[in-house]
Amino acid sequence: DTAVSQTPKYLVTQMGNDKSIKCEQNLGHDTMYWYKQDSKKFLKIMFSYNNKELIINETVPNRFSPKSPDKAHLNLHINSLELGDSAVYFCASSQGRERETQYFGPGTRLLVL
Amino acid sequence: AQSVTQLGSHVSVSEGALVLLRCNYSSSVPPYLFWYVQYPNQGLQLLLKYTSAATLVKGINGFEAEFKKSETSFHLTKPSAHMSDAAEYFCAVLLRGAGRRALTFGSGTRLQVQP
């Protein structure tokens, strides 16, 4: 009965590779998010989709491309991976009005070598 | 623009002692405020949230926080620390406007509980 799930949980790859992280929520929420947590634990919003429409696109290199095939899924594709992309990436979802809680997935730990 | 400042990157308390984690916010509009907890190698779990109802908010695991507009604060407290409370705690403010609903997080406070 996992609410927000992410795959893979761990991802180790070489510089220059392309990789994808998948996120699925079974809560019926209409909004999904990607956050990045750096090595100092600082969390920052990257993208947000509402009903499959991109509504937030923060200052993120265009090597990062989110895709939302439907309301329950939000994937993150990263091209030409760099060392600085090493981080924990969290997916989250929420429903309805802005005061509603965002539910987070377990995170994907990405290490670029 | 909204921002959050968490005072103290590390807090250490003895088991049974009072827990106080500080959070100050800056917001040009009435804020929605949240506290999340992150256990090692896990995702974030909501502890409690303030959304302009009661200023004293009670959350899970015995935690509570009080919204003080005059002090622009939303400090997290727990009367008696338990070993299982050891984790990273994040205060967050909701970035609102034009349909945007992203959280802006503080830098986090690591809570250590000594036996």
C-alpha cells in the first residue's frame, strides 16, 4: 500500500551517461513534484506538475527533463550526467488546495562517478 | 518571497529532556508552515502543519509547534525526548501564488538524543 514510490532506490553511474528515475503515486493526487537534496541535506524544488501540466520549473539545467505520462506518474530523465548531479532526488505528491500536505517518496540516491 | 531559517544545525538533548528546534520564516503573504522529519536513508514524513487555523499545532509522536506571527517563528517542541526521535528535522514554508505549490525548506536540524 505504498503511497509514493520511486525506482530505483540507488543509482550509481558514470559521468556522461543518461539515466531516468521513475515516480508513481497511488493517492489519486493531482500534483507531483521533484525535489533535490544535496550532500548538505539542503532540499530544493526542481519541478512540479499539476494534472500533467508543468507549473514549476526552477533554475535547473536543461539536461534534466521531467515527463508526466499521466497524473499518477512523474519521471525524471537526466542527460549527460555530471559529478554535481550526485544527490538524493525525492518525488512528492499533493491534492487539491495549496494547504494540502505533500507526501514524499523514499528518495533515489544518485551517485555519479 | 518566502524563506525559512533554522537556527542550529545540530541539537543534542538527553533522553527525557525537552526538545526545542527553532524555525523562523519570512513571507510576504500569510504563510503555511510545515515540519517534516527525515530518518536516516528514508524519505520525509510530515510531523505537523500550520494552515491559518489554531496557532498551536499538535502533530505525530508527541510533537507540537506554535505559530507566532509577531516573532515570525514556528518552533517545534516535544516535552520529553525519546531515543527514536533522533533524526533530521526540516521546517518548510509553502511557496504560493499563481498555482505554484512548492515547499521552501530550511537547512535542517539534526537532533541527537543521548541516553
